[in-house]
Amino acid sequence: MFRGWSRGAALASWCALTGCSEPDLPSSEVWTPPAIALREDGWRCGELHAHSDHSHDGEDTVAALVGLAASLGTIPVTTLLPEYVDNGLDFLALTDHRTIDGLSDPGWTSDRLLLIGGQESGDPSRIGHGLAWGIDRLIVDDPDLDGVTAADVAATIADVHDLGGAFGVAHPTLGDYPWGWETLGADSIEVWNGGWSDQSPTMTSADIEGLLARGGESSEALLHAVGLQGAGGSMQALAMYEALLSQGVHLAITGGSDRHQLRAPGFPAMYVRAESDGIAGIVAGIRARHTFVSRTPTSTQLLLEVRVGGVEYGLGDRVPVPPGGVEVEVSLRVGRGLGGRALLIAGEDVEPAGDMLERAELDEPVNAYDERFTVSLWAEPGQWVYPMVWDPLFAPGLTEEESARVRALAEATVGSRLGEESLLLWLARDLGGDGALDSARCGPGGWSPGQLLCLPKDTRGVTVLVPDIYDRALNVITSEERITEWAMGAIGSAVMFVEA
């Protein structure tokens, strides 16, 4: 059962610790906190980074991938996990490596999901990868077959835009595939690839040397990110994002599962505010930076409001202010984040060579299921602010055995280059023995609360839905190569202040 919200006794003890107000629970055992990023307001939840067997390293048929993504909000998943009722995915992007063959596959159809054509570009020599969304023809990223160059990257981004699509930098600090190019007109940067910690080991100077030896480039922003050691690759990607902001480069934050096998799509969950229906609305939302990423489709959400002179702005907006600056009101709304930690991170246009580009303008406990935090800031052109929420690593109401398992799993992610597959295999065997990985037993007949759910839509292997109590461990926040008491909960695109 979903431990974060399902047990009245656990909730009471959690509120006793945090000082939160316990809601009046309905008679049903399960109560799901309401969303704040509403579909009626244009918010859509989905997956922007997933692979099929049309990629050289993908496992799923296209039909299986679509079925897995669509299954989250449907029976039988919602029978055991009712928090997924109305909290499934709305869209799925297919981003196979250097091919769009999957878009003409007969399985590329759905009456439940908005399907978005895409592609992952990137030199096989591992110089850097990018994601294209909203395209319907192949983007050739190395037309001269002489290795991808900065000019090729710029041409790729231009081609994507000419097709009406959006382009995002993929896993920029993943040591084997780092992004060393200047951003060259990209629309977004993927700071959250797979789990916050289980799929993103810390990038080192040796990785930079390897990148250069393969003919790649290393930007100032990437060098700044690699200077952050001991916090993992995802935090380095966030440091790179901050360095780009401090250079005046304003990108959307994105995240994706980078689904190849084993882990269900939608973890993390990508939220985009679309002003219109269809693919064009999602693409425009990304390019407008109206985005945030959450740990799961049912966990923490956040919204940002900035008020200047009676005008309201939101996530990712460019906010005009006078040359000499002005006082602004910044409001962070946190939903489903009870017991977490709400942060507003701010910075300005400075050289990113230093260790610290940012400061916390807000760092407060979240004591309600829907809570708003408001601060007044002096904003000048070139400054920026983005929101973030950390979830407690340990969900309320855990048994001693569950707590020990969460800690062991979290510690296994630190410094690991095994990747999510090995960690999930370890967890599956620990919970249910080798039978938990038997594809013949996948389906609701083998499910039980607190166990990995083996989803039946995977026809070639095993795909697991990780319970919330263990998903937190795969997203643990680390410091100095040690786990903290926190997991990444949600993070949103920065507002940038520009001269009016």
C-alpha cells in the first residue's frame, strides 16, 4: 500500500513529528492528497525520454512500451494502488537512438495517451546526446560522417525547430555521455535522468579527459558542474543548469526515465503546462519553460508565482524589471509534499568559475498537503530563482525492516556505476526472491502491498513499478558521498528577471 498517504496511524505519528495538521480521512483506508497541477489549468504529466527495440539497446516493442505507459492510470494498477486513479500519464515521447522507425510501427497508437514523435541524437563515440520532441522525420546529426561537431549540433537544433519541435540536452553530466557543447539554442536540459541517484554517478575530471580524447568539447558550465564532487551526477546537472542561468542561458528543466528496460516509464514524472491540446501544446510548453519534474506521478508537485507591479508570472517565465531593480513577491505552492523541505534557490549573472552560484532564499518545512510560502526579493536584470522540494527519505509508518531496507538501498546508490537495473534487481530479489523477476508471473495475481509490481504489459522481460517507500531511496540526496535524510521530490524551471 502507498505508505505516504494510506495509513491513518502513520499519518498521525508523522504529523506529531512535523507539526502538520491531520486531515479528516474518509472512511476508505486510502486517501490521496489532491493535485495542485491540474489538467483544467493545462498541466499534463508524462514521459519525455523512453526507448523501444528500435534503439540498439532497447528491450520493448513499441506496443509494449505504449501499454506500460498507459497502464499506470488503469485497472489493475489502480486496484492495488488507488492513488493512481486520475494520476496516470497523459503523454509519451518515443526517443529512440538516431532513428524514428518506431513512429511508423503499428504499435505506435493509443486511445489513452498523447503520443509524441521524437529522437535521441548523439555521436556513437559518446560525445553528448540530445532529445528532439514533436518531429516526424529523421534528424541526421552527422551528415558528413566525420564525427559530430559543434556546427552539426547547431544544425540539428535548427532542424528540430524548423519542424516545429523542441530540443533538449540529455543527461548532461552522465560520465559516459556528457554534454560538453555550448547550448547553441537548446530549449531544455534534463537534470533528472532515471532516479535522482541510482542512474547518475558523480562525473569526474577523468570523464572530462575521456570526453576530450573522444573529440568532444567541454564548456565552462560543464566544468563548473564537475567541480561539485560527492553529490552525484544529478546534482551536478543542476549545478550546470545554474551555471547556464548565470550566463544568461534560460532553459526549461526536464526529466525522464530514459526507459530501456525494467523500470516503468513516468519515473520521474514530467509536467508541462500546455496552452493548447495536442503535440504542439506540449512542445510550446517546453519551449516556454512551463515545466517541473516530480519523483512519481502521485508524489510532490510545485507551482511558482512571481508578482511584479500587479502582473503575475509563473514557472519558467522571463520577468521584466527596471534596470535598477524592484521588489518582487515570489510564492511557492507545494502540494503532496507533507513532511518535506521547500526551497527557493536564487542567483545572478556571475562568472560560473566559483564554487557557489546560488543561495537559498527560502528553506522551510512543509507542514500541510497544500501549503504556500511567500517571500519578498529584490530583483535586478540577470537574476533568477527556481523552486525545489525535498521529500523525506523515510516515509511515515515504516517497519524496522522496511527502514533498514530503504537505508541499504539508498546507500547502494552512492557512488555506484551499476545503474538502476542492478539496484532494482537487488531490491526485487530482496523483497520476493528470484520469483519477483519471473515474467511468467507478472500481473495482479502476484502482487501484494509493499512489493515491486511486475507489470504484465512487458512481453520481452520484466518491468517493475517501485513502491513509493523504496522509490525514495532511488532518489536519495547525497552529500560528500553520504546519504542524507532526504530524497529529491520535485524541481521546477527557473524564472529569469530581464531588463524591462
